[in-house]
Amino acid sequence: GGSGHLTSNVTSALQGLSARAALEGIEVIASASDNLTAAEEAARQADLAIVVVGATSGESVDRPNLTLDRQGDDLVAAVAAISGTKTIVLMQICGAALMPWRGSVGSILSLFLGGEATGQSWAAVLFGDVSPSGRLPLMMPETEADSIPPSSEDNVVYSEGLATSYRNTSWKAAYPFGHGLSYSQFRYSTPKVVECPYKHFTSSPVLCIKSTVENIGSRPSRTVPQLYLEFPPEAEQPVAILKGFQKTAILQPQDSADVVFPLTERDLSFWKGGWKRVNRATAHLALSSANFLDSVLIELPEQTTTTVSSPPLSLSHSWKAALLPLFGAYVLAL
């Protein structure tokens, strides 16, 4: 079926964390509601506080704002006032959300819509069974002004063009597009332009960018290097734009792996009355849109013709995404 289909095997964050804590002999003091007084009392009794909050959306209507549901921000602030940096915030959200309390807590994790095994997933990461390896598929804005405002109109015209998310240089990010942490550390070699191993790609790339990644930490983990291309001024691109990312396999400490980013003719082109390929670009190896590690210059033969094909998709839509509902906020104290 539909997007609302659930089975009877859903494990909540409280259930998953409680079961995993029991294996370690850890007592759990739960306040399974958004009641501030109960949350504060639980936090006072605990060595560590975990606050679970959420944000929902539905069909045919925009979210009115980017705040958490059911006074989630107040709940986090109340617990953080007691537990300080021994506060962990777990966010089950449908998209971008504001985090005005982020400087007062120790850790923030975002799962977006995790599915029926949400509780087990939280437990596996928080207890160190697995290292987190996800990356933000959007920019977390610092304020409401750092995002496109919602609309109640039936037809929404996207007039901002390319100036969305990390591509809007006037917006400030609380956490940038592509950001994510793990329990290990990695070293990346200087990227190089290489011939593509065509057997590994279904497309026909013009060239490839290659780097070697080494796990120099003490924990097995994955990482997700990203590639951004910076075009010459004639392309009128606001910033370097993401053209690829590669999630590695789980790398054991001191293990390494090559990552290869294929770049097609379209990747190296911009739209200006037709698709025009650039003759020069700078490829940035990065950990996020705000964390470039190293760069390599790409130079291509002069292109004498402009490839004209269908223009980019119209940016006027009368539909909005439908996302699964979540639940409200509560605090779990360990």
C-alpha cells in the first residue's frame, strides 16, 4: 500500500532504548509525554538525559513553521537547563527544523522518518553498536528567515531559482547540507582527475575524480565524501554545486578504500538557452557544502557547439509531499 501503512511490530524510541539499556544493567526513568514538570523531575534523577522530539507534515498543506511539534523546543530547553551538556536530543522529523537550544545540549541526532525499527536504530547508535554514517540531505537553517517561507496557496511558484538551501549565500546554516559525524576519523588523499573505470558505471562519464579514504580512528565506520563543482563566472552559479557522493563500505581502523566520482557531460554543463559544457571547473572534495577538504582543477578541450535539449523542469507545482505522522515529545532519562 500507501505511505501510511504500518505493521504491528513498531518499536518506539523508548522501547528500543529501554531494551538495550537493560542489557547493560542501566536503569531507565521515563517521562513518556511532553509534560515539562515530569520531564524536569526525570532529568533530576538521571546521570544522562535523552529527549525525543518530532515534527510532522501532511498532504495538501505546508508546515506553518519549522519549529518542533508539541512545544518540543520548550521540552529540550527545560531538560537542558538541568542536565546541561549531558543532554542528548533525538529528532524524528519530516524535514528541516530549527534548533535554538543547540548550544546547550551535548549531542543532536536526526533520523528523519526511520520506520518500524526506529527504536532499535536509535539504540544501536547511542550504545555504540554501530557508527552513524548518515549525512544531511538538506540545510538546517539557523532561523526561519534562512529558508523559503511556507505558503497556503494552492499553486506555489518557486521563484528563487538556484538560490535554495546551501546555494543561497545570504542564508545562514545551523548545520550545513551534507553534514554528518561518525565515531571515527578519516584521512583523504588529494583528489585526482583519472580515466573512468567504465565497467563500474551505467552512464558514460567524461572523466572521473578519485581519492583514497583511510580510517585513522579506532572504530569501524563508513564515511560519505562528496564532490562539488565550481564553474566559471559565465555559468552564473551561486556556489559550487554537489555533483556526486560516495558512501564507503565499513572501513576497519587503518583500512582504506578508493572513492571514484564519475562526471558526465551534463554534470559539466549549465543551462543558458541550452546546455553548455564548461571548459574549466574546480572540483572540491568535501565533507559537506561548508567543509571543503581539497580541490583539483578540471580542464577540457574547447567545445565549439552548444547542446540544446529540453530545459529544466518547470518550478511551479500544485502538489506537496505527504509524510508519515510521528508522535510528540518526551524525555527518557538514564
